[in-house]
Amino acid sequence: MSDDRLPFSAAAERNRAPILEVLSRVLPPRATVLEVAGGTGQHAAHFAAAQPGWTWQPTEAEAPLLPALAARCAALANVRAPLRLDVLVQPWPEALGLFDAVYCANLLHIAPWPACAALMNGAARHLVAGGVLLLYGPYLEEQVPTSPGNRAFDADLRQRNAAWGLRCLGDVVQVARDAGLILEQRIEMPANNLVLLFRCAPAPAAV
């Protein structure tokens, strides 16, 4: 299947370069990465092609997207076959294994609020000690004025589905902390988005 016949996200195409720049700064040259909600596979293909030392495991809850995701990444030896993963189905399959990083873009605002805790708990269980969860997307912040674009986006999401909407950063940070993930970096991105880097607590030293 050629790229021009595959599902395409204009937003993923726009944001892939700035996200890659951040990931390349915060991840080591060799890393295993679990992508949650991989969608069209544009991020997986772009990131894995740019960083051949990263082993990328894409996942997606929507089964019809999996063949297209696989097709888009078929030529990349460092991208594993995509798996179906619904974050709300807990626990995530043990067969996933452990990863240096979990990456998820633009999920929390188009999923019910319980998906946040499910994502945090799943990530915490599948990260190595000291591993990182990287979230990309828009958030509401108490001390930061919400841009007109994000206000309109939030209103549109809530009109489409009452369970959707931009999440308050403080609430997300608290849910992450409850799962054992600590916010380490808040990185401003184009178009009023953020990359949030949460770190999994390292294993306690042996006595």
C-alpha cells in the first residue's frame, strides 16, 4: 500500500519535526520506546527513520488502523509490528515487556478522564527503573492564560463528546504522581502545546 493511500493526519505532519527535536534531546541514542495511540503511524515512521538506534513499538486501540500503521513503517527494521492496545483495559499485556520510554501524543483530550490514570499506571508498569513517559498535547494551566485557540478547541471537543476536553495540568501531574511518575520537565511547543516528561522512580538501592 503506497503512502498516498494511507490514513493521513495533517497535525501529525506539522508537529513531527518539533517533537523529534525534543525526543532527540531527552532520549539516549539507543532506546526502546512504546508508543501509545500511534494512530496513522506518521510519528513512528518519522522518529524511527531519524533515530535508527531507537527500537519503536507502536500500539493503537483502533484495530482498523493497525494495517495502515504497519504499512507505513514496513521498511523500517527498528519498528516492531504494531499491536492493539486499549489503555483502559488493565493491566496491559505482560508480553509487552519493559521499555526505556513510553510516548503518547494527543490522547488525553480525546479520551474519557479515566484514560489518564490508565495511561499512567500502564506506563509505570512497563517502564524500566528511571524510564520516562513523554506526553505531547495541549493542557489547561492555572497560572498560564489559555490561548484563544485552545479555548475554542476545548469547547469544540466538549460539544462533540461530553467526556472529552483539555485536561488540567495539575490534575494530570497528580494522577501521574499517584502511579509513581514524577514530572521532571515541561517543554513548551508550537501551537500552544506541551511535551511533559515524567520519570519513573528508580529502583531502591540494595541494602
